[in-house]
Amino acid sequence: MMEKIHFGPSIIELDIPRKNLAFNLKVNDVVYPADEGELIRQSIEHPIGCRRLKDLVSRDSTVVIIADDRTRLTPQKKIIPYVLEELYSAGLTNDQIKIVIAYGTHRPMTEDEIREKFGDELISKVQIRHHDCLNEKNLTDKGTTRRGTRILINKEVLEADFRIAIGGVFPHHPTGWTGGAKMFLPGVAGQETICAMHLLGACEPQLGKIITPCREEMEDIAGAVGLHFIINVILDNDGKLIKCAAGHFIEAHRQTINWGFEVFGVKFPEPADITLSSTYPLDYDLTQSDKGLFSAEIATKPGGEIILVSPCPEGIAPTHGEEMAQLARYDDATLWKMLGENKIKDKFCASECMYLNHIKNNFKTTLMMEPVLSNIMGFHYLGAEDLPEYIRYRLTLDSTLKIGIIHHSSEILPIPDL
């Protein structure tokens, strides 16, 4: 039986007999809203856990809208105009409003990417600013969290009277789920704060958990500094709107997660010996596509094989690649020792290498990105053109082999069908 899987925008066909196919996981079938715009409008007009937006702001308020970047499919150009309508009804004008793109540690977007994400009409109305986690002059120190994390947040975001965050919700390691206060941290935080948060996620797998160490840190900071309103959406793999919730940054977020389980929580009947995991279209680099390793982990037999079917055209990571490559050979104990001795400049790289160590220690793991980079990161390598033959070869060695496929795996939460 021929099965298809995305390798970037291209398709690889695989001959897998039905008896050998453990599962073929995709986002669950959903019911789409009759009118996306009306769904957004109704969500904003009927917020969860707080008053309506137009009643929370005053006509002399300054407002920052925190929006996610190109690594997410959130249709900002569809959502933000409804937010502006609500703000206009409270008496605000465009010069009181600005958008800050929440890059976290991601690379800045190009002009074409910004135009695609926000649209020319919105760009012409509202000033768009770019968060830079390394620009200390544009960060404000707001003390420390109960875990001792230094709170460094974008100065322009803090200077606004009112802060709104707009983003998508789907399963995520190490935070459990995206959305909510995650737009604040790591979105518009300083690198030191971001790295400290990610290290909290290095303790154990967190995918699909609602309360995680990272989530608690995010919400502590958002509560202390002030995240006043969120709009969170559930999207399909093409970025089409399924659900939308607005309101308090915890209560509205939790409602969206409830929907998220219905959409992204996909049951599988048995774990696979080999799991093929494709993160398309969220496969820009390894720090994005490696999320597919953590979904595959759940559905793969201990000691089995995970093949990440993602090209990662931007390599390991545009903003972290060099140091991650240097640290990839170290085990967790060595990384923690190096952190304690302040020998690691970019601590995000240490946390990311620990996440990957967990996978490498428990599974045979194969990447299909550039072969030298795959090997530097400590993984096996397989070329896209070789995958069909590799599967055929493995089946000749073991006719009982079970092979699983996960599509859009950076957003899938496999759930054992017990």
C-alpha cells in the first residue's frame, strides 16, 4: 500500500503493507465555523474571565498588540482588524496602537514575510515594531520570579498602558501547549529570561501537559507585569480557523486547550517500531522541526527508531546553530556543569541539546536534514531519496515490523487508545 508523507513541500511515496502500518496520524476531523470573521468578532465581544476589551481600555490609553512571527500560522491579518475595531469603539486612534512581533530568539522576519503575515492594509495603519531579545537598551528589568529568574521584558511593550497577545494554541514541548502567556515569555522577553525558562523544561517530557514548569514561569511573569487580554485560536494545518477564544490570559487559554485536545489529540492503537515524523509546514530549522521528535516519542516503542522527515532548510537554527553544534556532543551532566561554570554563552542551546539528548538516549534517531549537520548533532542521517528503499529493506529483515506515520507532527499529540 502506497503511503505519502511530506518532506518539505515535496511528497515521498512509501510502500508499506497494511499489516505493517501501525498508524497514520493526522489532525482530527473538525467542524469549521460558517464565518471566520464572525467567530473572531463574537469571541472578542464575549471574552472569557474578564470584561469586554472596549470597556477595559480608556480613550487615552496606549496599546501594544503582541503578535507571533512566521514560525506560526496565526492569521494575524484576519484577527487584528477586529481588535482594532473594538479599540476604535473605545475612542482610540491608530497612533495610540502599535504591533510588536514576538520573535523570542527567532530571526527577524523579512519584509515579504511581514507583508504576508500582516497584510498591506494593516501595515499602512499601525506601526509594527520588532522585538530583539539581545538589545539590552530596549529591555526593562522587572525583578525576579519565585524561581529566581530575572524578568527582562521589551521596554516598548511595558511602556504601553494595555497589552494584548494574539497567537495560536497547539501541543508543544517544553511548555505543554503554546498560547496564553507564552506570547509574553519567550515572545517579548530578554535572552536571559528566555533561556532560564527553557532550562525549566529540560527535566522531563512536557508535551500536552497543561501545567508545566515553563507554563508556571510564563504565567507568573505575565501576572506580575500585566498581560491584559489575549486572543487564542485553534487552526488546521493550512492555517484555517477552527476555534477562537478571547479574554483573560489564563482562563481563555485553558478553554482553547480544551478544544486543542479535541483537534490535536489523536489516538493510536499501538506503538511503532519505526515512526516517520513530518513537521511540514513548520520545518524551517531543527529547533522548530525537532518538536516532531517529541510527538513521535509518545507513539514509538522504547528503543525504536524515529525518523524526522523534515529538510530544515535553515539548518540547525539561524540564531543558535553554531553553539548548538558545539554543545551537541555533551551529555546532560556536562552541560549542567558548564552552565554552573558559566562556560555557555547561549543557554538556550544547552536546554535544546538536553531535549535532544533525551531522544537520542531512548531511541535510534535519524534526521533528513543536511548530512554533516545531522551527524554533528549526533543523529543518524538518511537522504530523502533513500527513505523508500530503507523502509523496504527494514521490512525484508523483519516482516512483522510496525511502521507509524505522523503528519504535521509538531502539532500532534498522540494518545494511546487503551
